[in-house]
Amino acid sequence: MYKQTAQSLDAYIGKRLRALRVERKASLEMVAEIIEVSQQQVSRYELGHNRLSAAQLYRLARGLNVPLSWFFQGFEEKADELGRLEVALKEDRGTWHVETAAETEQALMDAWHALPTDLQRQRVLALLEAISFKV
């Protein structure tokens, strides 16, 4: 079960990498240089045949100017994998809550509307602009 889930995650990350590379008009050669592997190895990563290391994912995120979490966005774990984690962690999965993008957006909007002054809203905007990735 674990191996199957790991492979599906590898394939998912590979698809995300290929989509990003194509969107950015980056060549296989450029991506290969970022993570110091051959172009053929990048192709294997994109097809999900091989697994990228944490260090390689980090370098890709930096080199392609995306947050590291971008590679995992939208990946849904299967119920059997969550069950395995529940047993391993000895914690009822009912206490876990994975926030969706819509829930996060709603929480941000609720917090925004709760700000009592325009000055606070301006400062929050300035903070967001200061910490956001320029893509």
C-alpha cells in the first residue's frame, strides 16, 4: 500500500514538474542543470519513474521560483493511506482536518472583514506584498 501511494505521489510531482517546465518555457537541459542530473533523468522524474529527493525538490522550487508546497498542491491521499497513518500515529483521523483552498480563502476573507480599520488593512496588504512570491 505504501509503495503504491509513494509511486502515485512521484507521478503527481512529475506531472506538476513537467507542467511548470512547459509553462515557464524551460528546457530539459535547464531543469537538469538546476538539480545537477542528466536530461534523461529529468524525463524519468517527469514520468514518475524515479523519485526526486527533498534537496532536488527544494532546488527546483528555488530555481523555478515557486514555493516548495507547489509540487504537492492538489494531491489527494487515498483513504487506505490515511488509515495507515492513523494506525501509525495512534490518532483518530477524525481529528484531522485538511483545509481546502476554498476554506483557506474563506478564512482569509473572514479575517480581512474583521479588521476594524483601513490602516490595519493597508498594513496587512503591505505585509502580504512583502512576503509573496513574485512569479
